[in-house]
Amino acid sequence: MSQSGKGRLNYRCPSCFMRDLDIDMFYDKDRDEYYCLRCQYTGNEKDVLEKNEMARFRYRNMLKRITTFD
């Protein structure tokens, strides 16, 4: 999903991404946090990055060809 404007980088919502939905989060500069319109997830940048890293664990072998099942 492309970035919808200039400014701070948009992150994927970790809660939606765990359910295979690619939803961009919005940034609220007054509260200094990111939020999702679909699932009402909110969190600061550190929290969002940590949870997105956990989601990447799920797809770590996606591009790796597995030929043996020992």
C-alpha cells in the first residue's frame, strides 16, 4: 500500500496485519501516537515497530524454497 501523502511515514497496523489485512495507520501529532481506523488500535512509534517486527516473524520463510522435510 502506498504512502498517502508527505510527512511522517505510515506504518501498517500490527493488529490488522496479523489477520492478513494491509491497513495503514494514521498519525495524531497532538497525542504523538498512531491509530487505526479499522480496529481502533493505538500505540506510539516504538510499540508499532515492535509489533510489526513480530508480524514479520510469521513470513520469515516465505521466499525460501523448502525441498526437504527432515
